[in-house]
Amino acid sequence: MFNVQRQERLMDELRRLGAVRVKDLAPVLGVSELTVRRDIAALAERNLLTKVHGGATLPTQLLPSPRRPRPPKTRFTVGMVVPSLDYYWPPIVTGARAAAAALGVHIQLRGSSYDPEEDRRQIGRLVDAQQVQGLLLAPSLDGGGVAEMVDWISGLPVPTILVERQAPRWTPTRRQLEWVRSDHSLGLEMAVRHLHQHGHRRIGLVLSRGSPTSAHLAVGWGLACADLDIPDDLVVRESVGLDVPGHRDIIAGIMRRCRESGTTALIVHGDPDAISIAQFCIELGLSIPDDLALVSYDDEVAHLAEPAMTAVRPPKGHVGRVAVELMVARLTEPRRPVQRVLVTPELVIRDSSVPRQGG
């Protein structure tokens, strides 16, 4: 499900080092050696690397280049507007482009800025150019203008699929919108149940301020705490990344609440915020996970933390793939039923939530 993002990381390591070993890659990617071998075999079939005993190298120029299959003829051109071209969104775009290449789709990518007016401007430019047959959109759906934005999108002259976004359950629009997104609520439940399984009965949640994902995480938090009959009162809605002014004071307040409530574990959205809290704890002489267990939500850079951070990994690459597949299905079969797809995240367990064996 997550092979696109994982294989991109594998290729980044290979380009950086020139050669890689399976046993070295497994902990970097947070997967088993068997999974790494399968990825290397898949990439070798695409002639992106040369498979060698115990690892891989970059393709050698000494061997004749294999004949590359012809790319499929372009069937459709699809516009894609995402709110950012860094951090969360590149794996989604990569997944979309991988599916597009296989299905004969050309993607016209546009970046926006979490601003409804900029969303409208970029979407309008794509539509006005009359070069796209469909749109993959991740508009800002916060604040008081959600109904107007959803109605405007539903009235566009080409089919539209929301990506990592979801229209309100019922909105009186000209046509019902399709969407595909990560099931963030379920992902948060995975994190809570993981910590509960390892003995934690007082858990806290730190939500990134202003993120569209936070609302879904809050739903999962409430459901999991109710099911497990544990307190759900320690919820902090603040960004505490290293670049946030006053982040140390905010984290100090969170640590004080943890001590007063007996909280022994935190789930933090996202990786930079979780790493910031981990560094603050280490400065205080706290041991992770013995004094405080940490789980991050995102898994962009969680593996770089010290200790490596357990994280919930949204299926970003797969979301991008499914979005393109849904669009092609819509364009080839206009009268098919509306589809709305939730894709399950993955819990990647590392050292920040489970004590090392023998430690």
C-alpha cells in the first residue's frame, strides 16, 4: 500500500550512496529486510537499479540498455491543485503521477496556499484554459465559506474528485462530489490502542493548529478513548515545532499538565512537533519511552528522531494513485455511481513507544 513512498526513499539513498545493502536499508525505511528485497526486485524490473547480492547499485553503463516499453498514449489531461508542494503533499503527487503514467493520463499540477481565494484562482485558470478533462482538488474547506466553495466546485464543467478532503456529509450541490482520503480517524485510534496495549492509561493528544487533518484526529481520539474507557481531557491544540515562536513555553505547559494528570504517553501531530517535544524532554532528563512514550502522526521524518519515533503513516502515495484511478473510471464511465474512498493508514512501531528488548 505504501510502496511508492518507500521506494522513493530507497532510490534517494541509492543516489546518495551509489550502492546500498538490504540490512542497512531496513531500519532506515522502518520495514523488514524481506520488504526491502521485494522493493529492490520491483525497481530492478523497471531498470531503475541493478540488483546485487545483499543489496543494489545504480545501473551500470557497461551493460546494454534494455529496451524500454513505450509509454501508453495520452488519453486524458487532468488538472491537480494541492495546497502545498512540500512536506505532506509530494508523496501524494508522486503516487498520482505513477498511476497517471500507467493509465495514459497527463497531470497539470498547480500549487496553492491553504487560501480559498488562491484555490479558486488556480482552479479557474485550469478550467479557463479548456485543456483538462477532470480535476483533482485539495481546496481549503475550513471556516464559514465551506458550503459556497463546495457548491462552486460541484458546478465546474469537468468532473472533480477531492483529494485528502471531504465535503460535508450532506450539502445541497448541483452534483455530489467524489473524494478519496486517508482515514485519519482510524489512524489515531491505532495510535491510542497501541499505547493502551502497552500499559498506558493516561494518554494526551497534541493537535497541530490550523491543519485540516486535526478534526479527523479529534474524532478518532474521542472514539478510542470511549471504547477503552480512558480519560480524553488532555487535548492541546497548539503547534509546537522548533520554528514556532514560544514553542518551549507551550511544551513546558504540556509537560506540567502531564505531570499533574499522571499522563505517561502523548500522540503528537505531526513529526516536527513530536521531535520538538522529544528534544525538550531529553533536555529535562526524561527518558523516552520509559518516562514518556511518544507517537507521531505523519511519518515524514519521524525515523530521524532520537529515539526513532513510532508514527502513524497516512497512505499518501496510495491516495494519489486511487484519485487518478477514480478519475479515469469517471471519465470512461460517466454514469457510474459516486464513490467515496477511505484508505487505512499504517502504524510503524519504533523505539519511542516501546522499550527496547533487554533495555
